[in-house]
Amino acid sequence: EAQVTQNPRYLITVTGKKLTVTCSQNMNHEYMSWYRQDPGLGLRQIYYSMNVEVTDKGDVPEGYKVSRKEKRNFPLILESPSPNQTSLYFCASRRNSGANVLTFGAGSRLTVL
Amino acid sequence: RKEVEQDPGPFNVPEGATVAFNCTYSNSASQSFFWYRQDCRKEPKLLMSVYSSGNEDGRFTAQLNRASQYISLLIRDSKLSDSATYLCVVLRGNNDMRFGAGTRLTVKP
């Protein structure tokens, strides 16, 4: 089944404790992206990657890092999480050409205490 | 001002009703337009793309007015299963995809 898989789905952590949210897609998509969703603000892009070894900042990159060493994986790293990073996070992927339709992962709900 | 604006709702309608959602976007360079559906605590999923000439998919009709920078979604004969949040999405260039905050719809028996 074509899908985007995120882990963990739920996480409660404390300020300053480094964490990684993994994202993997099996559709051979070139493009991958991370979003956070907060009430009233909609989805905001954190980082994106047009292909392997190519990453760029989105609208809200502060406090996050990413890497794209393989086509299928695009982990999101919070080096020193803070409470304002409590949010619902979505990873998504699509082809670079064609219909530009994003396929989303199921989401990761992160709480930073 | 947000780049993509939607009425947040909620829209509460009875089964069988027709309901319309509107979305405005501020950047005239926007090229592609979509409606996504998001169920509570789930990921967004594509409902339909929006084409310049307007397009229909069963009970759903999407329209685009580039001059007014306005997109609409019409749902006819609402079903209970249509209850969800509807996201307006606008794409500029190769990556710049902007999401509205969503319009919440509840269809009641």
C-alpha cells in the first residue's frame, strides 16, 4: 500500500530533551515536507526537500532540523524542544512533476512540558 | 493578512442540504488550487483539484475565479459522512503550497 509512515504517533517529552520524528514513504517521491498544525493557523511548512541531499527552510524552521540522506526517509529533529513546539506534525510527500498532490502521514502529536 | 483565508465555520447543516464554502487567496501568482478534507485528528486527504473551468466530482463542485482570487466548494445532498474540516490549498511555483486554516462542517441527521 502506498503510504507515508510517521513515528512516533504520540509523544510527551520535557523541555530540552532531543527527539526525532521519523518519516518514510514507499512511493519513490522526490519531494518531502514537514508541517505543523496549530488551531486557527492551519498547516505551516517547517522544512522541505526537493530530492536527496537537498533541503530548504519553510515558513517556521526555527528549532528544527532535517536531513535527506535517502529518498524514502525525511526525519524531523528537535535538538532542544520547547513548549511552543507542542503541536500536531505531519510529514507529506509527492512527485516533483505532475499533479502536485500531497500524500500525508497520519500525524505525530507532540507535547513538550 | 493570511495568504489563504477561509470562513472557519462551523457550518451545521441537516442531511440533504446544500452547503458552499469560500476561500480567497492574496497572491495573484498562484497557479494550482485544491480542496483537501481533514477528519478529526487525522491527516488531510485530497478531495479534488480545482480547474479554471470549474469541475465536478459527484456531489462536489469546485470553482475558481482568478480575477477575484476566489475558490469555492459546493456540496450537494450532504451526508453525515461529509462532516469534516475542508482545507483550501493554493500552490505557487514548485514548492510554495499554502493552506487555509479550514472550514468545519457538521452534517446532522
